[in-house]
Amino acid sequence: MYIRPRRNRKTPAIRALISENTLSASDFIYPLFVHEGSEDQDIESMPGCKRWSLDGLLQEAGEAHALGIQAVVLFPAVGEKLKTPGAEESWNPDGLVPTAVRALKEAHPDLCVITDVALDPYNSDGHDGLVEEQADGSLEVLNDPTVLALCQQALCHAEAGADVVSPSDMMDGRVGAIRGELDDAGYQDVSILSYSAKYASAFYGPFRGALESAPKAGDKKTYQMDPANVREAIREVGLDEGEGADMIMVKPAGPYLDVISRVRETTVLPLAAYQVSGEYLMIESAAASGWVDGKAVALESLMGIKRAGADLILTYYAKRAAAWLK
Ligand code: PBG
């Protein structure tokens, strides 16, 4: 036997030399939930995550940054009273997100602050877009009026100092429209990270619990993608690239590694993947039951996403993983 692959695995040094992929803290984007309250709150549907107060947010982001995390993305838990059919709160300059962005940029100027652009946390219908009841009683999520609202939301985040805005709504044409809106207002340097291929996934359940943002009626299948499709992801990525996206995203990550890998071959843009709440909780709950080694499984799941072709990973493990990798 001349060929013995095990020679390349015989010591930790050789294994490190020939390792094809690495994980590091700067690969991670840390999703953080914020709320109006002055106390940090445990999230029932997402053990291990919190709805942060403003002070808690600054502290947590600072600790993550010190561990090498370069970016956070903010998700607001908006009070039920502020939710309207028109989602006007989403572009209130004194709202939760703009306030948090200003505070974060002041406390941690070098940390990249990303905001989520979509109407669901603000919309009394719980949809990512504006909802209109049709003559036959069915509900339609309107595309073009939603895009106008998203432009105002993105502009409001840019004015507050966001480095990157991240549309997660899956309306058609929103990347180009947001780019135009930002440029006209002088925010040429604010980047767009587009959720290009976002699937209509049951893995988002715990997140919707965290924000109490589940749709009141219907589902998201007329705008989020069918889990059966991969060619459609490539079409969406091509459109967003043409409309000026700086980075693109596939979401969820773990059950869609083939999509990440196919998209990787079709674009040279930086590619992010979102390890979503349901993926996180499957690992956490198995670990809490003592069925798996949570740290090892979490790191392996992240490496799998990296190996599939993602440059960046949005993950609730970001801070813990950064500490584990030290
Ligand atoms: C909504 C949004 C969702 C997530 C991020 N942004 C949920 C949804 O589309 O219903 C899910 C993230 C997660 O599950 O961790 N704009």
C-alpha cells in the first residue's frame, strides 16, 4: 500500500497544516434582540438568548467585540401598542433600532452595526410587508408599497449611523430601490447585505416567539422561497447583485448547505449564511438533555456552513464560539 491517507492525520500539527477551512471570530455576525425595557429579559422561546435593554446591549456587544466579533445585527421587540397596519414605527428616528444604533456607534465606533430591514416587528399583521385584504377576503402582501416603506426604514437606519442595512423581507426590487434611496440622500457608503435566498422555513419559529412577530394570518410563502428550490436561489442572487447588493445571504444555513454551495459558485460577492433560531435550538436542546456535546456540535455545525462556502455566519453562538476558538 503506497497510498495511506491516514499519514495526513497522524498528529495535531499535520492536521493543522492540511486543514482546508478555519473558523474565526471575524466570520461571525452576532444577532442581538433589543427591547424598550431597562432590564435584560430571558427569551422563553430561545434559551440562552436575551432581549437586551440598551445598557445590556452595549455591554454584550462590547464583550463580543473584545472576543473578536466584528459585527452585530439588531432585531427589535416592539411593543404591541406601536404596531400598526402601516408599520410607521419602522422609520421613527427615535424608535428602538435607531436609538440602539446611535448608542452602539458611540460606545463601540469600530464595531460594524447591521440593521434588519423588514416590517414584521412593526406590523400589526406580522408580515414582512404591508397587507391588503382582497375582495374575496384573502390577504395579499403588497410588493411595491412595501418597498417604499422599506426605503424609509433603511434611510432612517442610515441616518442613525448603521454601517450596513440588511433587507430580510424578500420583496421584489427592494435592493435597487434601497440603494437609490440611500444614494440620493448621500449615504453611498452604507452597505447592503441582502437576504437574497430566504426560504419559507419552519426553523424561524423560536425567533418569531422572541419578537412576538408571527403572522396573524396566513404564511410567508408568497414572498419567502419554497424549500424545494435551488435554481430560484441563483436567480434571486443574480437580481440582488445586479441591483447593487454588497453582500448576499442564504437563510437558513444548516438544512440549505447545497444552496450555499451552489450560490458560492455563481457569485464573487461575500456570502453570508444565517444559522437560524430553530437550528440553534435543536443543538441547545439536545445538549441540555445531555444527548450531544453542545460545544462540539455547535462548532461542527458552523464549520459545515463555512465549508459549504459561506464567508460569514450569522449565529446565536457567535460570542460563545468566539470564546471557544480563543
Ligand atoms: C423577519 C426575520 C425572520 C428571521 C430574521 N428576520 C423571521 C421570519 O422571516 O419570519 C428569522 C431568524 C431566526 O429564525 O433566527 N424579517
